[in-house]
Amino acid sequence: MFSGLQVSAFLAWKSIQRGSKGTLALTIMIIALIFVNLIFLPSIISGVVENFNTQSIDFDIGNLIIEPREGSQYIENVTSLQKKVERIPGIAGTSPRIVAGVTYFYKGRNAASTLYGITPEDERSVTKIADHMLAGEFLSNGDTNAIIMGTTLAGEEGEEAGGLPSLQGVVVGDSVEVAYPNGEVRTYRVKGIYETQSFNVDTAAFVTGREMSGVLGLNDQASAILVKTDVNGREEEYKTELLSYGIQEEVRTYREKAAGFVDQAVQSFNIINTISTLVSLIIAIVVVFIVIFINTVNRRRQIGILKAIGIDQGIIINSYVLQVLFITAVGALAGMALAAGVTTYLTAYPLVFPGGPVYPVVEAPAVLRSIASLFAVSVVAGYIPAWQIAREDILTAIRG
Amino acid sequence: MIVAENLTRVYTMGRVEVRALRGVSLEVEKGEFVGIMGASGSGKSTLLHILGLLDRPTSGRVTVDGTDVLALSDHQRTLFRLNRLGYVFQDYALIGELTALENVYLTSLVRGAPREEYLRRSAGILERVGLADRMDHRQSELSGGEQQRVAIARALVNNPSILLADEPCANLDSQTSKSILDLFARLNEDLDQTIVMVSHEEWHKEYFCRVVTLRDGLIGDMAECRKERPPPGRTA
Ligand SMILES: Nc1ncnc2c1ncn2[C@@H]1O[C@H](COP(=O)(O)OP(=O)(O)OP(=O)(O)O)[C@@H](O)[C@H]1O
Ligand SMILES: [Mg+2]
């Protein structure tokens, strides 16, 4: 016997080939735009989340952060702990940080913010602050009276502080006074100014750990140790690993550490994302449905004739479904090309958010979901009118 | 053999009822070439639609070779149309997106004929209706008479045992009409095809084995079949 599907494919192809090119192009374009719409916002939101994550890892927290055990203010025996951690396979580096809330004084202005004490060489092995110097240089291990400062804290001459800590115009070579919480006051020469776009980091400053230990009277102690792993994304495994090596201190992943801030943001974004996707999908359903419905209804007479000459309605319906599948496939391809174009453009000229430039991150599951929804919608939108008309009385359909 | 018993067909349009057939009974023997004539609006197309399984009567019975075709499911009726009937529509009813040739071979494709065979047969039948050089034309590129001949070719291509033709020569000049009627006569003769054809033209009568005349939805006149069919006249 014959293959009904072959006849359906024949009819579908002739219809696409010889039907109105304008309608075909319009339908494909609409599907392409809907596709772009379905993946655009999620890609930006993924970009924002990705941005949060990289910023946290690269400048603020590292992949993992070791903090003092409950009840203590500092981690003790930092050097030996560092050695122990660095021996674990997959650990790329560790950097102890001492943290203090200080007040900065500069030309009669003052600002309260964070000051970190670091071991510059260790810090280089964990964060990328050293690569983000706007002016001057990063700290060296031997520096004693040098400070490097975030661009927000350094500020600009004449700017409004706007609620952020700003000394309004510090430049490299200037002297800045720092009042420590224990009352000690030191004067440092600004060795460099950096910009990471990470809010927490750009409003802070760094001196060497040795200098800060001296002022605060600490010995081989730190407020936290940042840990960098060879690859991102496997923090949970490394955390387990660290704990299994008998580390008594608190170990948290960057995600846990930033939980309050990032997770909340991510959650809100996910809600926006879900709503937007849902709305896009509903629009997609309605638009695709209308376009294909009209298309099919316009072929009412033709469907009637096909039935009249003895073609089974299953074959007729399938031919419409095949047409729709073809149109959707081309539309999705065009949509992917368009989305790739938009993504390339936004990668070259990124959108700038408070956290820095955001590059769109197109995630495979989002693309697959969009394609799947588009196909599902189209098939339904093609099937229903074809089925409705194919069921109709032959002569009524032929009369149009 | 087609047997129609007491067919009525009432079209209801809102409150108005149009009684297109009011009790038509008709028997057509296998191999007969019957002409249906009558004034415009007398119910000729309505009757042919019912015999062609395209419409159902409001009341009455239709059997074809003993099969009660009104009792068949839609799917069975579709298969019946595909495998047993050829139908020439009064308004041609071609598929606009297909060429003349594709229109003709579509049903052969559905019947699963080998490509080579259906292409050869379809081209052959188009040649016989005088459209050898119009095979790749689409409906919009064909004249009314050419469209009508494509419709005829489509109805004939599978050598159906029953051919129903609704004014198949309405748009043809008398020369072309004659060649089509000669073709019908030959198929009727050679393949013992049953043909029921609606016509307006007096001179077509000489081709018919008998003529059924409809008048206001009723049979006005039904001649006996002339057993001895005279050879088709040379002049129109
Ligand atoms: N779908 C319909 N709805 C309402 N009335 C109809 C419908 N189809 C046909 N009729 C009516 O039924 C009657 C018979 O129509 P039919 O088409 O059978 O006539 P006909 O004999 O084929 O005429 P013609 O020679 O003009 O083709 C006409 O009065 C017509 O108006
Ligand atoms: Mg008619």
C-alpha cells in the first residue's frame, strides 16, 4: 500500500513551494521574533547571575571561603592552615584576609568603609584585583605604608557622594589617613587605584596583612581565607573535600557566602524570567495560532476538493501539520540566527548594569525549551483548523 | 449498478426551505451512458452530488453494486470515491497549488501507483484531452475550457468503474466537446464504464443511451435505453 505520509509531504511541499511567498515569509519572521523574545531576557538574566558569580569569585570571596569557627573572631595558625589547604588537589591558591571597619580621612573629607589586610602574592593567586588597576600598582609583600583603593572609595573631584563612601578625588601618590577601630591612626600613600565593578570591593581598600597585623596586634591570624579552585562550578565537591581533610573552621562556598544578596537577586530575576517567558509563550501561542489558522482557513476550498477526490482527512491534516513543522523549523533557525546576531552585538557592546557590563549568556536548556514550546504550539495551531475544516461537509468546504 | 430510490434533498436556509429533489428514483445499469438534462435549478447537480457520495439525501436510498453507500462511514465513502468513482465538477474544482499534471496524478499517488506508471498514464490522458502542452500550467494559467479538461482528465485517470460528470463540456467549443464525448463513448464501450453525465445541449443526446430529464426536483421524463447505440454523428 501507499504511504499516506508521503502524500502529505507531497501536498505540504507543493503548498509551501507555490503558496503565497509573502505569507510564508511573514509567518517565518513572526516565529523567528518570538523565538528571539523567548531566549533574549533569560540570556540577559543568566548574564546578570553569571556576572554576580564571577565577580564574587574573582574579587570578593573566591570559590570557597574559610572563616573562623563559631565564637572566634580570627582564624589561628593561618600559615599552616594555608599549607594544608593548598596541598589538596584541585586547589589553585589561598589568600588570608584581615578585615576591619575603618574611617578614611582625606583633605578634610572622611568615609567609613572596609579595609582589608592581605598578603599581596597570595591575593594574586586567588583574586583578579591586581589585573584591574586603573592607576598605579598593586601592593607588594614588602609594602608597609602603601594602600590601594577602590575607584568608588577614591571618588572623583566634585562628585556628589550619593550615599556611597567616597573621598572625592584621591589619586595615586596622595596620602590618606586611616583610623582603625582600636583607635590607632596611620597615614598611607596611595599606591594604586583599582576598578573591579564589584560593589563591595570598589568601596574598600587594601593594605598588607603584615601592616594590619602590626596595627591590630595580630599574629598569624586572619578574618578569612579565600580559596581558589582550578575550575568553577564544583565548589560543593571541594567543600566536602576540604572538610574531609579535617579543617575545623567554617567552610562556605561563594554561593552560600553571598546567599543573602545574590540568591535573593537571582530569585527575583527568576520570577521576572518566568513571567516574561510565560507571557512570551502566550503571545507566541496566540500569534502562531492566528497566522496558521488564517492560512489554513484560506485553503478551505482546497481541503474540500481533496476530500472530494478521495483523499483521506488524515492525509490532509498531516499535510498541514507538516507544513507547520517546516515553517516552524525554518522560523526557529532564523530565530537562532537572529538571536546569535543580537547576542554577538550585546557581547561586543554589553549592557551596563550596576554590577558591571552584562554579557548575554544563552543557555542550551532555555533554547531547547523555546524550540520545544514553539513546535508544540505550532503543531496544535496547525492541527486544530486543519482538523476542523477536514471534518466539515465536503460541499460546504468547496463552496468556501 | 446504481440504484437511487425516492431521493429528496431539502436545503434549509434559515426559515426558507429549498426542495432541490422531491423524490427521485433512478436505476443505472452497469455500462450505461446516461444523460441527465433539465432546466437550470432543476436539481441535476444535487442529484449527481448524492450519486457521487459528496452529499447525503434528506431521505431515500442509494446503492451501488448492492452496497448501501449511505450506510458507509466517512472514511469508507472517501475510499469509495477514490477507488470507484471519477467525478467532474461543474466548477472544475482543481487544486490551485498544483500543476495540471499534478492535479491529474494526485489520486494515483494516493492509490500507491508506481511513479513511472502514474506519470505515463496522467500524461497520456492529458494528451487525449488536448493538453499535451499545458501539463505544467497551474489553474491560474489555464483557460476555463482547459481547466475543465484537466478536471475531466483527473476524473478519468484511474479508469473508474463509474464516471459522474457535471456539464463537462459547458466551457468547450463544439469541436472540443465532441472529442471529449467521443472519448467518453469509447471508455464506455471499451471499459464498460458506467457514465452519468449532466448536459444542457440537445445534440449530446445522440451519445446517451438514454436521457433522464429533471423538472423541479422530480423526474419529468425517462426514456428507455436504446440498446443499439448509433455511431456518434460526424457533425455537431
Ligand atoms: N447549498 C445550497 N443551499 C441552498 N440551496 C441550494 C444549494 N445548492 C443548490 N440549491 C438549490 O437547489 C436547486 C437545485 O440546484 P442544482 O445545483 O442541483 O441545480 P442544477 O440543475 O444543477 O442547475 P444548473 O443547471 O444551473 O447547474 C436550486 O434551486 C438551487 O438554488
Ligand atoms: Mg448544476
